[in-house]
Amino acid sequence: MNRELLGGDVWLASGNALSPTGDSWHFEPNPERPHSNDVGDSVAKARAYVTAYPDRDGGAPYFELVVQ
């Protein structure tokens, strides 16, 4: 079964530690649309957020995903 990406949080890796950035995104499924449409739209939103996320000095971003 394909799953929707409901959103996620961003963590910053620096040295041996991860710390939350406070950045996140979310996707609201539409119960009146076919599930397959929401799956595609949620993946597209997650991909756009991750690829547009700005570089941060001092660490690499890690993306935590919430999946339904």
C-alpha cells in the first residue's frame, strides 16, 4: 500500500549530535479525493520542501518524516 507523507521535522547534525531546528512542514489529506491523489501530492510537497531547504552553516539537515 502507498502511504501519504503527512509532514516532517528538520534536525541539524553537528559533530556527534542532532538538534531540532524548529522547521517543519505538513500535508492535510483530503477525504473527498482518491487516496492515490493524496499520496502523489504529499510526496511532491515533501520533495519540494526538502530540495528547497537552505544550506545551514555548521551542520547537515536531517529530515524526519511522518507517514500514514
